[in-house]
Amino acid sequence: MRALLFFVTIFYVNEYVQAVRQIPDDILRGNHTNNWAVLVDTSRFWFNYRHVANVLSIYRSVKRLGIPDSQIILMVADDMACNPRNPRPATVFNHRKQHINVYGDDVEVDYRGYEVTVENFVRLLTGRLFPGTPRSKQLLTDEGSNILVYLTGHGGDGFLKFQDSEEVTSQELADALEQMWQKRRYHEIFFMIDTCQAASMYEKFYSPNILAVASSLVGEDSLSHHVDPAIGVYIIDRYTFHALHFLERVSPDSMKTMGEFLAVCPKQECISTVGVRRDLFPRDPHKVPITDFFGSLRPVELGINYLNVSIALPLTENTIRPVKQEEKYHYAQQFPTHLFQTRAT
Amino acid sequence: MSSHPSTTEEIKTVGDLPVEKIDKTDYRIYAAISYFVILIVIGLPLWWKTTEVYRVPLPYTRIAALNESDFVLVTNVTIASLDIDRGKQLASDLDNFFKTSKLFKVHFVVTQVQKQILASAQSIQALELSSVSRRQAGDILLLEVPGLPRFTPSQVLVGRRRIVYFATDTSSVKLTEVLQQWLFQEETLQRMISSMVSPTKSELDLAGRRRMPTASAYDVMVTIVNPDPEKVQLNWDLQEAIENFLSPFLRNLAPLADYNVKSQWLYFVPLQVQPKLVPEQPGIRKHFALSEELLPHIITPLEKKLASHVSQNPCLNFVVYVPPCSESPLYIYRQEGVILRGGVNAFLSPRWGGIIIHNPPQDICDNTTVVEPKPVEADWSKIMGTFLAQLRLLVGVPELDDIPRVSMLPLAASGMRQWELDSLYRVRIMEQLTSAMLTLQSLSQLLGEISNIVIDDEVGDSIQEAVSAVERGIELLHQGNLLAAFEASKQAFLSAEAAFTDPSLLALLYFPDDQKYAVYIPLFLPVMIPVLMSLKNIYLWAASKVRHKGKEKVD
């Protein structure tokens, strides 16, 4: 009885205490004002199902943590969901137990099919798109934007293969990011790449404020996680699987740091070694909240006094406003004789 | 007799070559020379010319020279005092201070003011409206008003137009502070320029982070969110309120940029956060508390519904949220657990906009005889007043720190003081000129390094226009003409952007050098080797011919 009373008291006290989560002093939110994400899957065909599942899973996480679709650029060949070989049409799963349909109802693919080319990718990053490109296909970032760049597909030492027909080299990517820096089109970039020999892609970067993580070092292959026996192809890669496992436990007000994210997937799970490049990034990743890149939390200011605008208002009686004509509807004449009327002489 | 010399009859030797080989050698050498001439002397330049990439010549030196030129803002400050010597003393003190300024070059002019005009003025407002107040954009008048203590307790009063009224006993130090911190805002300008030129070393200050990035047009989106229209009914004339309150302010800013105002109503959109219920206490009614940490989580899900991304212009969002009676009154609490004072339940997000929480009146909520949906009236002066304050900050008019014994006249209906508008012009001019200069430098470096990119006429014209506009802008700033300098800087900014983001600069018409050699060498090297090797023989033959002629002469 006493124990019950004790617990009940605790319960009510807790309810009345304002549970304000204090941000620890050493985790400083960055000075960015908005968040963008560029998610690219560079391969097509049915046997590359896992790359589509990779990128769509990251898309789901990023959307769940708050980045709106208008600030996500998704480049996918998009030939999985409606592929004739897909036994469950209009769905893409990232686990053989089919927990989550990562394709869903509200996926917004910005560059699909044969639009995923190196030229479009570089045009997107540098901003040199043709006039008349729709706004959803443009990266309208400014100097306060943090960008998450995620690439997945087949890669090699110094290049990334785009749709089995062309390649983007690490030098081109580094130059494109430098052009972005010259125009101040980003505040910080978090570059994630999940391909074979992925670390070779970030080795040539020379612009500041970039934190890069790769699923494998030069000379190593990134391996896939497991096969779905119902489909017959591998459905997710190891690094992305473990990264998702981490991100699933992140909520928009989470205090997890980028340092913890960089340590995800140790060698015994991933078999390949995760490579990190942090020399271009001025802040300590252990002090950077994960929502700086994966979520979208805008900075907020309080204490703005309002202006007293009741003095000398322009009076509405003086302004002549157009009177709205009520629309009157009538039936059209069945035989428009009025068109043939001639003036009676 | 055959016309050509018989090859076997006369045997002469010149050097090592026997005669018959000399004749054939001549023809062979002539053939080799003709190959050489056609392939190398004619062919090589022809190939070079035909594979040349079309490149319009660019003014590289002028662009590099822009780096050396410093942006100097020239302003004229007139000091009008009763005693001309006092005026001269003030002018020299102020001049000494502003000599060290890097961005401003201030010319001080001293005049004497008529005592009768000042004595007859009934109020400061009358002085403001009199003819003494016509100033060119960017200029300031410091007017000594001997009777200032009868109007205000402060020593210095900054008017709405470009006049600063100061009392007779004001020191030059105080006037310097007023000019430096309030009217010129040199530190803000300096921070902005250094953050653009070297972003890794310096960052924008708070006012700069709030200020929207420079653009030629902005969208202003006013949204009213009613999460439960079955409980709360809002019969508000939003369009009229915008026309009355926001439009006069935006008309002030019309020369700076286009502001397109849109409005929308959102229904059934709840706050995706849980405010805490604070129960009834002595002196405090029961209310809901929204702590400062939860505020960003309001903006994030709301952004998806606002449809602020239909155009490419940067968008300023102003949202009014009206909670139903069951969730009101909703108050914002600061991080320390203290309720927000001032009676304004609003917050601002830099470069995004602001949100106001408009609680329905308690008497209507408590009155059970009023049937749902309960009508809630709009308190437009409070709502629009808050929006205007937030809009001023977002547009770039900063909040100024207090200086002791210095005050400002309150704002008029237009919402903007003339010297604030001048400051805004200066900030935008410097931002646009610096941005254009950085863009041009980056572009000239890119186009200079990669010698194979096509530079077509459009890009060339844009670059020329941008460079001329930057030079014109700097010249106009030297003359002190703010409005024309703004036009020039806008032209420079837009032209530089157009040149940089021209889609043709990415035409993959150029190949890296190693690919070029890999294609040409297998084709041309087998042909060129014999031609180049025959140069040796041509040289020997020519040398022997010369020696032969020499020997004949001697003989």
C-alpha cells in the first residue's frame, strides 16, 4: 500500500515537472540555416536491387527526420518497383522479412531512368542547369545550407560507374564540389558513399567543410548483406544496413552525434573497413549533432518586440477597391440564333 | 639527244654522293621537302586552327584588377550648429575618427542654422516635415537643437528622415557613436564582406544570419493555420489586413527587390509537438507551455504543408496558429522555464520567417453558451505588428544596441526610417558587388585554367557586362550616389550569376590532355616519323648544295 502510494506520488510529480531536455554544453548546433540532401543511385537493372533499396532507405530516414521533399534531390533509375520480375509490384523492401516498404506512396523521385547521368549530376551540383528546369530538379542551396550527399552503386579506384555506360572520376567530383564552394553553395557537406573501393572517391577533395565517410577503402570491396530468397537478389548492402540500424533509433530531437555515426559498422560486421576523411572538417564530429545533417531543425529566436502599427493607418475608405461582380450563370442557347441575327432594315 | 642528262654517262661526285644519286636525290629531296611543307608547315597550323575551341576573349586583367580596388562608400555629413566654431570643432573631431575607417569616406560640411527656425518649431515632427530635411540618399544632417530638452530627455535624437538632432552640450564622442553604430553600421558591413571573401576565417554576425540572401525577387507567404475548424471559426479578411499593414512597408522596399505577397489558409494541420499542461496556481491560470526546445520541431513538419517552394525566389513565411479552446492558452516558455514577456507569443527563424500563436480570448472559451464553432476575432494590430517587426529583421534592418541618452523617433506607418533604408542599400550594394567580384574571379580562374572550354558570345557578353557594372558601381560609390550604385551592383550581380550558371560551360566538348594524345598519336605518329627523319637528309642535301655552290665560286 505504501509502495503504491509512493509510486503514485512519483507519477504525479513527474507529470508536473517540465521535462525540458537540456542540450549538453559541448554539443553545439552549427550555424547552418537549412538542410538539403542529394541521394544518388548510380546503377540500374534488376540485379542491382540492393542499390535502390540502399538509397530509398536513406531517403526514408532523412524524410522521417524532417527534411522536406522540396529539399531532397533523389536520383534513382527507378526500374525496380514496376519491374516485371518484382513479385510484389510497386514495392521495394530492404529486408527479407519485408518490415518496411521503402518505396511507399509518397516517394518523390527527381531524376529517374535515363536522366541519371554524370552530366546531370555535375550540372545539379554546380548549378549550371538549363533554364526552364523545374524547381524540384534544382539544388537551391545558399551559404547556410548543410548538404548530405549519398552515393551508391558500383565503383572502382577513382571512379564511380553511372548506369553501366559512363563514369564519374574522383577528380571531377572534387572539382564540382570546389565550384560549389566558390559560389558559396554550401555551409557543410556530409559525403557518404557505399560502393566498392569507395574511399578513392573522397581522396581528391580539396574544398573546406566536408566530412566524408566511405564503406570501404581502396582495394577492398563493399559487400552486400543478405539475399531475399523470394526475389533471388541481394536486397541491401552491409554498410547501409548498419547505418540504417543506427538511424532507425534516431528521433528528430535526438542527442546522438556524428562521431557515433562514423563508428557504425565495425570491421567484423562490414568485412570491409569504413574509411573516414575528417581533415577538411573543422569541427570535432563527436560534438556535431546528427540532426545537423540528417534532420532539419531550423534555428529559432525569441524576444522580438512587435511594432505598434496602430498609428496613422491608411483608412480603407479612402482606397478605391474594385467591386467584385457576382458571377451570373445562365444556360447557353440551344440554337444560337443571336449569332445569325441581322439588323432589321 | 634526250633533254635530261643521261644518268650513266657523266659521273661526277660531290661529297659522298655519286651523280646518278644526286639527280634522283634532288627529286627525292624535293619530294621530302614538299611533304614537310604540306604536313608540317601548312598542315599543323591548319589542324590547330580547325580544332580550336571557340573562345571569346575575356578581360582577365580587368577582373584581376577588381581584387585590388577597394569599395569605399562616400557620404556627406552636414553639421548645422548655432555657433560656427563649435560646428568646425565637431567636424574636425568626427573627421579624426572617421579617417581610420576602411569602408567609409566621410566629407564633413559645416553650416550655421538660423535660430528662428528652431525656436518656432513646436515639435520635432514639425522640424522633420520642414524644408531643411531634404537630403540625398546616404547623406546625414546633424542639427543642433538648443531647445531639445523640452522635447526629449535624451541628448541625441535620431529622426525618421536623415537628420540627427543633438542638444548643445553633446560631446563629439556621443555623435561618433551614433554615426558609427546606428547610421553607418560599419561593423556589420565589414563582417559581411570578410565572411564572403574568407568564409573559413570569419562568420556572419547575428543580423547577417537573419538577413535573407540577396535576390532580385522574394515571396512573402502569409499562412493562417486552424487545426480544428469545427471548434474555432475565423472570419478574417486576410487580404485586407495585408493590404493595410504589409503593403505600405513592402512598397518602401520596391526599388530593392520585388516582393510577391501570397496568402493561404491551412485546416486540420496540428502542431506536431506536445505542449506541457501547467495546472492552475494562485495568480496563474491553467495554461499550456511550449518550451523553447520544441519550437524548431514545430517548423519542421509545418514546412511540408506550406507549399513555399513553388517558385525559385527565396520565401519568407509568416504563420499564425490559432489553437482550439481545449489547447489554449498556449504560451511560449524560454529555456530557463520563464514565460515569454511582452505579451507576444511569437518566434522567428532566421532566413525562414516567423510564427505567431494567437490564443482565442479566454472569455469566449469559458462561455459555454457560445456554440461551437466559436468565432474568434483577429487582433490585426498585434499580429501584423509582430509580422512587421519580424519582416524588418528578415529583410536586413538590424536591431540596434542601445546607446545611453540616445533615442530614436518611433516608426511611422511606412515602417521604415530613411536612414535604415540607406543602410539597407549599402549592405545590398556591398553584398552584390562582392559576390559579383568573387564570381568573376572564380570564373576567370576556371576558364583560364581549362583552356578547352567553349566560351560563347553569351557568356562573353555577360562577363563583359558584369565587369563594367562592377567598375561603374565602384565609381558611383565614390561619387556618393547610392541609388545608381545599387542599380549598377544589381546589374553586376545578375550578369555574373548568369555567366557562372550558363549551361554551356559544362559542354563536354573538351578532353583531358592524356586522352587527346591517346587519340592523335596512333594516327599521326607513323606518318610523321619518316617526315621528321627526312629532315636530316634535307639538311645534309642543302648543306652539300651550299658547299657545291661555294666550291664552284671559288673555282
